[in-house]
Amino acid sequence: MMEKPDTHVCIPADRSQMVLERLQSTLNRAFRNVSFHRQRFQEKGIDPSNIQALDDIRRLPFTTRQHLSENYPYGLFAVPLRDIVRIHTAPGTTANPTVSGYTRQDLGIWESMVATALRSSGVTPDDILQISLDPGLATWGRDYQSGAETLGASVIPNTLMSVEKQVMVMRDYKPSTLVTTPSYAQQLAAHLENKGLDPNGFSLQKLILVGEPASPEQRDFLEDKLQVRTWQHFGLSEVPGPALAYECETRSCLHVNDDHFLPEIIDPVTGEVLPMGHVGELVLTTLTTRAYPLIRFRTGDMARILPDACDCDCRLVRIEWRPERSDRLLRIRGVKVHEQQILSGIEKALGMAPQHACMFENRYREKIFLEIWIAVDKALFSDEIKMLEARMKTVRDQVQEDTGVPVIVRLKEWASIVACKLA
Amino acid sequence: MLKIRNLQSGYGKLKVLKNVSMHVEEGEIVTIIGANGAGKTTLLSTIAGLIRATSGEMVFKGRNIDGMAPQKIPALGCVMVPEGRQVFAPLSVEENLILGGHILKKEGRPTLERQLETQYALFPILKERRNQYAGTLSGGEQQMLAMARALMSKPALIMMDEPSTGLAPLIVQDIFRVIVQLRDEGKTVLLVEQNAKAALQVADRGYVFETGQVVLQGSAPELLEDEEVKRAYLGKDYGEFYDGKA
């Protein structure tokens, strides 16, 4: 009976003991130390001793981004602040930024996890790694830097620079690996083409794509235009970081680092756990994180668990990451942005809520940005163009500051928003 | 070698262990640390069959040992060195050892002799004192005798309950040196200790118990650096750090 595999979480029987032990001690600590988790358990009438097999995890309540925001800043920390050695702030998807803390051990685990993912992508101590991420993913920049340094590679850390300067660094510093989002990689590829630069003159060999799933066509395009091999990594932008799932040398699927995270796939509407192989929302539970344990965190990312074993030696759970989302988050250049967050930014800038607004990712030449259409009504209207322009600019600055992605604001008639089926 | 899942155990109505899962691999030293009353001794007593578990599973070398009579468990290769030594004071050192080897009876006198010699080689002081009454030995010598007595049955897994209690620091060092030597000779050790630092310095992995639950686990070097371990060892409750905030 003990060797019976835990079916829905698909951890092999010989590893299930270790994973169960980690899960139980995580729950015990979360229950003891975090009043939010304790309360949620009690509302469901359970305590950690009810979790006796990995399958029992489905009895636990979910944690959502809303909960992270409600417990801003330190409400979900499971250790005293004096044990925390780093506090990360991600822009988050609500009015509050998302705060996560790390103990020294947590940082060590992240460094080794990122290093493992990089190693899987063929990065060696001989490589030079360039990191180029938007401000919204700045925390990942630091994590990739430490992970690569742990591995012994040389790192060109994330710095805000124009595409032109990034290309210059890429040409002159001769990095062999670039970590960036698929959107930005496309922008780079387009830039090279426009300037007539030959990617073969660069030393770039590996492109690690993070933040959003790249389609096979997109990957083919990038591999061809930049003359590289692409690798996909998956992470959470808020907490606790990047590279918690990564591709192995077969590049056929993502491996979830299930020594540290327990994955589940659920129906985003009913919350029911789905059988293996079905597409649903990816839910993650931390197994080793000390400062900031997450219990059944709803990522909003859609994925499915692949039942067959991989051709590679690694026995971690395999998933396929899908482009769609289960929530109202937009993924702009790999950065997750919530509609509500944008709306409250607009409200803050204008001093009132817009009657109608819509938002989407758009592209102008090679640049990808967040485009916001605001319907002009009486309250917003002014007969002075200057005035209208100033309002648009305040909105743009505010949302740009809140989300960390480039923004373009356009004032539109309500009818034209409807006509574009964006309302 | 030893796998425990969801163990619940206690004394009468008092529930001590609440859903404990842990395991010990062959050739490891695994330590259980925690404050007084955290359930460390209860865990060992439950594995040894001295206390009946109320629920959960215990598998030793592939065999289910839940509910097995305590006298049958050493024959499977799992012995316990109890807290406070508990040597037979009115018997001589050698008689104590022979008692420890009672399950070797079928293998005959030569095996028993060989085992005695092995123990004397490991603990030379016991050879010097072989004819002395066990009750006249010092605390450290009694601890060595208790360990040697357990080793007489050629166990695969030795469970030790608080071997350092009441011993002078130098003697504690000797005891821990022997524990490492046992591991190096291929034995497996499950070590319960209040002296978290000493235990983690020799162990491969550890579990931290708090009021009958595992709250932390990891490799020994990792735990040694952990602020929480220091607190668990000091016996302070999280409430002292949290109540003001949570």
C-alpha cells in the first residue's frame, strides 16, 4: 500500500515519500506560522494532519494573487523578519506590489534551481550570459544572474538599455547565451534585419526564452533569424522566481522542478483537479521554501501534464505550457499585467474612472507594447488638444510606472472600440 | 531502509505524534532534533514496538512492523539504545553484552565470541572492565556498554535515544566518534538528540520536531545554519516571535 503511486500529482512512487515529507512539513509550518493559511485551513475544517498522501492536497484551499495582495507586505511570511535576507518586490497585478522574502537557505535553493535550469539549457562555466529583461521582470534578472554565477558562467547583468545598445553589447562582449522574453527576442531579430546586421557575426548560440510561451513558429523564426538554439523556461513573476520549470536537452516539454514544487492541473472554473493529460490551470505548492510558502497557488497559466516518460534521464514531472490564460491577465513582453491594475492606474492619473477602456498587446515596427484605448466621454473631453494630450501622457506615465512595460494610450470614440470588438 | 508514513502515536489519550512521515536510507546517520516533549523518544519507542501506534505505516527493510511485538523487532535488524543507558547494574559488563547477543544463540558460541571481540575492539575500555559490575561504571562507560550491547545482535539499524545526556563534553565527543565509525562501517543510525549541534555535526540528514510534528527537514549542514533550528533546540515556541505580529 505504501508503494502505491500518488496518481493525480504523478510523482513516481520511489520519490513520493520524500515529496510527501516535504509537503507535510511545509503545511505544518505554514499552519503554525502564517495566520492566513491557518485561517483558511480552519474554514475548510482541516488541519495539516489530514494530509496523509499527495492526493490529499486537493482538500486544501487555493491561494490566489488577490490573497498575495491582501496580505501585503509581510502577512504571508512564515519566518520572522530577522531570518529574511532578501525582500523582492514585483510590480504585481493589483494595486499592491507583490512582496516575497527569502531566507539564506531559500536563496541557496533558488540559485541552484536556476543553475540547474541553465545547465539543462546547455549553459556551461565557459559561457557568457547576457540578461535582457523588462523592468517588470527585474527580480528575475537578479535570479538569473545569481544562478549563472553559481554555475560559474560569466554574466552581463540586466541593464536598461536601448535595443541598439543591447545589440552593441551582444556584438562586442560576445555573449554565447541570451536570457530574454520571446517578445524582446523578436524585437532584436527585427532590429538586426533592419540594420542589415548578420547574426553569424555574433557569438550567440543559445537563446533562453522566459516569461511567455513561445509558439513553435515563433521559435523557428527566432532560431533562423538569430542563428541560435532556443530553450524555454517557466517561472512565476511575483513569487518566488524564474526557472521552476525548464526544458531538457530533448526540448520536447518543460520539466517542473518537483523536488521543490508540487504541480497540479485544475479546471479553472470549478477548481476540480483534472486527470493527467488534460489542459487546465497550473497550480503550484512550494515544498522547500521557508520564508514564503505558497499552498496551491493558482498561476493563471494554462498547461497539461504529459503522462509519458521523457527521453532524457531526468524523472521530473513533464508539462506542456500553453499560450492561453485562465484569468484576466495580459502578458505584455513576458510581464503579467492585470486589467484591474491598468484601470486603477488610469483612474489615478485622470482622477476618475474611465467609462470604457480596453487594453491589449500591440506592436509597432519591432517594438511590442501595451496599448490602451480610452473612450472619450464628456468628463474627459476638452476642446484643447494640448489638454487631451497632457491627459494621455499622465495616463501613459502612470500605467508605465505601475506595470513596468512600455505603454501607448489612445483616446477613441466608444463606437470605434465597439466596432473593433474590443469592448 | 526505514519508511514511516503518517504515524500517530501517544500514551493513552495523549496524542504525541501527529502525522509524522520520515525515512532513513541505508548507510545514513539521520538525526531527530527538537525540544523536550517534541515526541522524539515517542517516535523511537513506537518504532521499537514499545508503544503501539494509533495509525500510520512503518516499513523496515520492506516488512511492515506496525503492531509487531517489541521482542521480534531486533531479530529483523533494528535495535534501540534507550535513554539513560539502562544497563543491568548487578551483572558484569560481559554478561550485559551476552544478553545483548541473545538472538545469536542459534549461531553458536563462536559467533558470540567474535561479536564480543568486535565490541571490545570498538570500545577497548569495556574489555578492561569486562568482569566489573555494570553498575560501577562511569556514565560514559555505561553509555558505551549500552551501545555495545545493542551492537551485539549485528543490527542494520541502530536507534539511539539521547546518547549524550548527562555526559561530560569529552565523553560526548567519544560517543559521537563511535557513531560516525559505525556509519563508516556500513551501519545505519537513527539518532535522537537534544544536543542539536553535536548531532547535526555528525549526521547526514535531520528532521526537526515541534510538538509531535515535523516542521523542518534537510541535509545536516543546511539545518545547522538554520535560525529556526536554533530556536527549536532552545525550546522556544514560535508564538514568542509571532504573537505580536500575526
